[in-house]
Amino acid sequence: MSTKSTTASAEENKPSRRQFFIGAGAAVGAVAIASQTPIGKAVIQEIGSTVQGKDDGYQLSAHVRKYYETTML
């Protein structure tokens, strides 16, 4: 076996960037289609009901207020 044929076959098996993006695009498309099915909508609704973000936002608590007072020059 020559090193030239080994290198050529290794380059053929090496995944390319183009193949990666084609695969990623196909996966995103499949997820988008699956999310529009009744089962997909049920899963999205269940995830949305379990994951609830804090709508309170930033709150200035007593210890934070004290920290700000001590750091003022």
C-alpha cells in the first residue's frame, strides 16, 4: 500500500463542512415539521407549562442595597 492511496481514502471519509450544514438544515426542518403535528404541539405545551420564567425581573433587595451603599465613593 502506498501512502498516497491511504491519504486519499482518509480525505474521502473526512466529513466536510458542507455535509454538516446540509445535515443540520435537514434536522432543523424535521423538527419544524414535527412541531406542527398534534403530538409536537402537545409536547411544546407541556414543556411551556413546566418551564416558567420569573417575570419579576431584577429586584433590589436589602443586602444588594447595602452593597451598593458601601461601594459608593
